[in-house]
Amino acid sequence: MMKRIAVLIIFVTCLNGFGQSYAKPYAPNWESLSKYDETAEWFKDAKFGIFAHWGVMSVPAYGNDWYPRNMHIEGSPEYEHHLSMYGYPSKFGYHDFVPLFKAEKFDADEWAELFKKAGAKFAGLVAEHHDGWSNWDSKINPWNSKAMGPRKDIMNELGKAIHSREMKFVATFHKERNLQVNRYKPGEWKNDISYFPYNPKMPTSSNDPLLAQLYGNIPADKFYENWYGELKELIDNYSPDLIYFDGLMSKIPEKFKQEFIAYYFNNALKENKQVVITHKEGELPKSVSIEDLEKGRMNAITKDFWLTDETISTGSWSYTEHLTLKSANEIIDLLADIISKNGVLMLNVSPMANGIIPKDQQDMLLNIGTWLEVNGEAVYGSRAFTVFGEGPTRQEYSGMFMKKITYGAQDIRYTTKGDTVYAIVLGWPGENVPVVLSAFGTNKKVPKVKKVSILGNDEDIVFTQDAEGIRINTPPVKVDDKAYVIKLEVK
């Protein structure tokens, strides 16, 4: 009888680990943590997610999401704007924006429904940005959305709305920069990697315990404890499926990073779910996390899956007045390029301080969603083909913060799923125009194609396959003025 119980316990434990080779609780060391499958199947299949930069930083609506820092740098545009609008920072500090962040029109269900209609498979929010403001009911950080400002547990409301629509929930965590590392070296504050610069003339140098916590002007050991404790609050109370880190994880000692990851992985085992952690520039081992390329991407197919975080605007990540947007066409082209190389796109939106996502941003998201309704089978659940694409437009290097690349109707990106290959053509060349898919030349080791169709089009597509590739003519009626998808069913 005891043997049967033991076998049952082992079986259930393995099920909780999603069949991973390591069924025991994870220990806080890299060897143990590396046994976790860092790339969840849901993440590989999802391809597209949405998140929002939103919080106290949305109130001034000027410059960009670095306004809280730059308003303290004398001579900067943000500093001059702050002087003209609010006065000297010692009279009206960043903390004085908190009562103005009311989120009075925030509706979590409206956000979640918009994200779903946009085609996102995962969605969420900046849980805490560099400014030290927590968008949840924190028992550790007094500067939080339940105790101040909106008086709402924003993460709770949004997490429930997103999970109820069968999307995965994202929490992004940017707290690392908040620690003032040069607070005892006032002469070095201009080049400080901390978010809030230490300056004896500013509130950022205040010794008031409440203000000091917001501005990161606290002892490092206490900061590390808070960092870990706040992450535990997010995990325990909101069950995020993905936790994203924005950078400067090098400021956090290895011990605290390992403790956090073990806690997150063990909680995932308990909840019978798969979770994902992201990192930038090698700040966590790839054996436990996925690399994120902010505003960038790989230039070739990679074995490891990766994430690109990109924003809907051409400027700030958080809302500012007169924010200009990228086009839906540009975002769709980015998505196609990213997924063709085993990447995933997470797109940022910028709500206003009152909680409304501006109509132009909503319209753009819905435009993307309409395209995905037609062409989503080439996206969701797909994997990279033997080549990522072809065409004249080149990306010379891999990395972050890439300059804009404009694709055209001769640029093609490939994905595959089962016995189907999808050629995503990044522009409409015109009606009755010849198109050649050179990746399918008969002189190459590619499968023979038995049927060709175009998603969203009912026309029969006549094709030939020779040494130059698959040859078709576009239909006599335009399919889309953005990207369109040629579906190739292979033998």
C-alpha cells in the first residue's frame, strides 16, 4: 500500500512540473534553477502580447517616461517645463503628482477586451517602474495604488480581467534602477545609473523615511529586501505568467535573484502552470530566462526563443500630449519579421493618467486585430521555417534600439506549422502582379508544394514550382494594403 502511495505522489509531482525532468522543489542556485524549462509552450505559441506603461509618470504627460528623473536635472527640457508648470522641484516634487494620479476612468474589463480584440495572447501592465510607484496593494511599498492616488488595486483588477479572457497575465518590474548608488557622492549624480539623481537641493536627497523610499535613497540591504518582497507579493497575489525585467539587474546581488527565481518556479509548480522570466543583455542566465531586445531583434533564426518589447508610439513609452504613433502596417511588419526568427513581440500602449487609452491607440490596436483575424493562422502556434525570409531589405545586426527599417512588397517572411508554410509578404505589390518565392526553388532541399492559397481571398491560385521558386500572380482584387499571406501546403 505504501509503495502505491509513493508512486502516486511521484506521478502527481511530475504532472505539476508539466513533464519537466526536475520534479522536486527548486533550490536557489543556478544548477537547480537551470532544470526548469525557461521557455513555456504557451509563450512559443502566443507570438503577440500587449502591455502598458501607466502610473504616476503618466500625470505630467510631457517629454517621456523619464520625466521623473529629468525634472531633477537643471537645464533639461523637463526641468524647464516643470519650473513653468509647477515650480521648483523642492516646492512641487515628483511625489506631489501622486494625488493627481486618480485613474478615475480606468476600466480593467475595457482594457482586457481591447487587448483581446487586438489579437494579444498575453497582456499586462508595468507593475512598478523606475519611479518606485507600485500599481498594486503593497504591504511593503507605501507608494502604491491602493494606499494613495487611485485607491485601487490595479494589478488585481487587470489580472482578473485578462485571465478571465484566457490570456496570460504579464507584470513588468523596473525597480532595479530606483536604488541610488551614488547617494553619498553628490558630485557624481549627473552620471549616476540610478533613476533618481541624488541632489542635496532636491527631494531626491530627502531623509524623510517616506520620501526616501520613493526616491531610492535608502540603504542597499533594505532596498534588496524590498525588491524581493515586492516580487513575492506580485507572485502570491496576482499570479503573473510572465515577469519582465527592464535592465540593470546587475544592481541586485545574485543571492536575491536566485531566491526570487526559486520562489517563482516553485509557485508555478504549485499552481500547475508554466511561467516565463525575461532579462536584458545577459543579466540573468539563459538557462532560467528569455532574452529581451528592447526596440530591437535578431537578424537570423535562433535556437533560443526571445522577446522584443516595442512601443506603439514614435516617442515616449508613457502617455504624453501630442504623442505620435507608428502605423499598424509597421507593427505588423515587425511582428512578421520577429516571429520568422523564433521571436515574440510585446507591444506597449500608453494610457492617459485617468485610465483611458486614447482613441488613436485603440484604433491602431483594432487594426492589428483585424489583420490577425484573417492571417492569425500564420502567426499563432507557428515556428521558424528553414529560412526566415527573403527580399532586398536587410537588417545588418542583432541588438536593441535599432533604427527603423521600412519593408516593402518584395520582402517576405516565412513561418511554418504542421504541413503548411506561410509566406508573409510585407506589402501589396498590386493586382495581377507576378510573385516569386525563391525559398522554394526545386534546386533546394525544400518540400514539394501541392496547393497554394492566399488568406482572406477566395480566388484559386495557380502556381508553378521550378528552380527559381514558387511562381504565382496576385489576385485581380487587392487582398490587403498591408502585409498579406501566401499559404503553401506541402507534401
